Amino acid sequence: MELRFAFPINSDRHLAALKKDPNSLYHRTIDQWFSVRIERVVPREIKLSLVMAAILVVLFIISSLLLKKKLLPGSGSWPGKRICLRP
């Protein structure tokens, strides 16, 4: 890429000195405005969705463990009286 600038007379030697130094204001400005920077950013909505999904998974595991504890061992039925729902 070639850039052309309009400068007052006798400024070419100053510009040449800036072009020689890779850390000069000239090169920093070129890099700032013309370089391509790729930043990978995870959107906030996706982060929030992942946190909510993790919370739901934890709640599901806790509730299933509590439910398993409440069931009578080996019977597969709820503790307490059985209610017949048929008329």
C-alpha cells in the first residue's frame, strides 16, 4: 500500500526519518488507522445463556438427587398413603 501526503517544503527529511523508525508516530498512526485487528469477543447474551444453562443443570441434578432420596429404596413408589384416582 502506498500513501501520499501533502507537506510543506523541506519536511521530506523529517518524514524520511519517521519512516525509518518502526516505532515512530508515523508508523503507529498507520498501524492504528489502516491495520486490521481481529478481536474475538463472546457476546454478552451467549455468556448469560451459558450461565443460566449451567444453573439449570445444577438445579436439575440437585432436585433429582433429592427426589431419589425421598423415594423408598427398592419400592419405586412415593412414601405415604396411596390415593386411587379412578372413580
